[in-house]
Amino acid sequence: MSPSALALVAYAAWVLLLAITIVTFRTGYVLTKKRAANSFEPFGSDVSAFSGRLCRAHANCYENLPIFAAIILVALVTDNAGITDSLARWVVLARVAQSTVHLISTSEMAVTLRATIYTVQLGIEAYWIVQLGLLGFN
């Protein structure tokens, strides 16, 4: 499996892990009869501050997955994974780091760090789009 394909699977696995964590967290509330199964707000802040951050970190991931997936898939199907292979794991690592910082804190410093990490992801993806787009002009 190419590094790009592996990175796409890793990204999906991270989104899945966050979803499983949300389900586990909420299941605990239901099983201990602290909440009814149909009483959770989508963004989780009605349960706890951590739950709200967890739901938002998960949403951040699935909001950005289509961009990452589209670029990686185009690179793979056009046999241009060489463009994405070297940096694909860094995008995933940055995504995991961004989510982790989000789970830990919403302090000004943490939000600034998250924004910086997100900018790295966007910069790499923009670079890939330029590289893949330039191939169409050759």
C-alpha cells in the first residue's frame, strides 16, 4: 500500500476512533441512567466541556476528510501518488495533533496552536493541488 493510501486509511481510522469515543462516552451516561439515549445534543456541550470539545474535534475531522480524500484519491488514480506520498503522513499527524490539542484545552494558546497546525494541513493540501493541477497543463 502506498504511503498516500495508508495515510487516507489512518485519517479515516482517526475519525472512527473519535466517533467510537463519543459513542462510548454517551453509552456510559445511558447505562448509568444519567441521561436518556435520546437526550443528547449533537455538539455534546450539554454533557460536559470535554464532550463538547470531543464532538467538535470529530466534526473538524469529518469536515476536512473530503478535501484530503479527494486529493489523495486523485493522486492515486492518476498514478501521481509520488506527489502526495512524502507529506501524506504529516497531514494525518497534524490532524491528530490538532484534535488532541482541541481535546485538551480551548485556551488562547491552545487555539492558536490548533490554528497553526491546521494551517500546515491546508498548506500541504494547497501545494498538492497546485502540483496535481500543473500536471494537467503538461
